Amino acid sequence: MRFAFGTAVAMILFGVLLSGVAGWRRVRGLSLEACRKITHVGMGLACLSFPLFVSTAWQAISLAVLFTAVLALLRLKPDLLWGGGELLPASRCESEGEFYFVAGAAFAVLFAREDRFVYLASMLMLTFADAAAALVGQWTGRLRCWGNDKTMEGSLAFCLVALLCLLGPCFVMEHGGDLGLILAICLLATVSEGISARGSDNLWIPVVCVAGLQLPRWVPPPFEVVAVFATTAALLGCVVFRKSRASGAGAGSRSLRCDADRPECVSPPARRPLQAATAPDEAR
């Protein structure tokens, strides 16, 4: 009964949040990105209550399936929202962030619901650090170093807010956290967020936080810190290798950026066979 009541309240609040933000966008002309981040923070704050009524793995999975079905329906039928939709359907930016968000929250509920500190820290990081990175990167971001549209300024904001999200629960809940491990988790989460694409950082942030904070249960100190730093170094090495490989490939071939308004935007190798086949007809 508690699970059914909590789920019903969560779904009602979720609908009110989406409709309210959609109506605000329609009336005030709020940007789509701002609406998505407000929704992101609202969903994160709502997820903080899940351990209060979710007590089994099957309940967590059922809740995730229900939210996924609702999000998929809103993508297909955005007019169901009072404000006219165009909030979560992020097809314009090719992102599935809302579905990754549900997966990340489900992972945290499944593997950290019995440890309130781990769950609270992971969801706070997902809620506020990711939103801070997006806002700072959009407003002041200039240096792009991850091989995508994400900026170093946004990553620095993510790291600082993530540190606060981990240290805050430590003081409030009087949890004796290892400062070295907390710093290592913040760095690993920052790198994971920076290299993630299509909104998958909403999944990797709670995975990194939950796994990192629970690592001392299986790995004795200080090897858990070494393991997290080694993982971070490996990810950074992959970024450097990918960028060096991309720059090397770009040096030997002409760079071509696709534009939806230019139908002629086709790679030269793909056009050569067509041109060769039509050459005799064009000669006539």
C-alpha cells in the first residue's frame, strides 16, 4: 500500500512539474534548455523520496518501467502536456537524457537504497552538479576539450558542485567519509560527465558515485582511492587518444560538416561512384 501511494503521488507531482514548466515556456518564452534543466532538478529532488516507499528490487524496477513508459508517451505525444509539450522530447539535440536519468535513479535505488548516505550523495550529484555544468558551460563556456560540445568551464563547475554534494551529506549525516576517496570520485564523475554523449551522463554519474562510495566494502584502503584514480587516468588517456586520432585523420582528409539545410552535404567518397556512373549520361 505504501508503494502504491508513493508511486501515485510521485506520478501526480511529475505531471504537475512537466505541465507547469511547459506552461511557463509557452507564456514566458522560456528556452527549451532552461525548461529541461528545471525539469532535471525537479525530477532529481523527487527521487530523493524514493527510499521512503521503495523497499524491494521489484518495486524499483516497476517504478523505473512506469516512468520510462510515461516519458516515451510524452515523446510521441507532447501535446498531452498542458503547455503544449516540447520539453522532454529532445530530438532536436539528439539526446535521450530523460531515459538515462530514469536508469541512473533506478541503479541508485537498487544498489544504495539501504545506505541513505550513498543514495543521497549520488542523487544530489546527479541533480545539481550536472545542472550546474550545463548552465555554466552554456553561459561562459569557451574551452572545449572533451571532443564534443562540453566545455572545461562546465566541467570545473561540475567538479566543485559534486564536491559539495558529497561533503554536505557527510556533515549533515555525520558520515565519516574519506576525503581522498571523495576527491577521486569527484574527478572520475567529472571525466565521465565530460566524455558522455546523448545524455548518458545521467546514468554514469550515479553509477560512478554509488560504486565509488561503496568501494571500501570490498577494497581495503588506500587501494580504493588508487583504483578510482587509475580509472580516471584511463578515461583521460582514452580522450587524448581519441582526439589525437581525430586530428590525425582530419589532417589527411577534407573536413566536412553536415548541414540539414544543404542536401549536397555528402561525403566525397560516397559521391564518387554516383558521379562515375552518371558521367556518360552527362557527356551526352
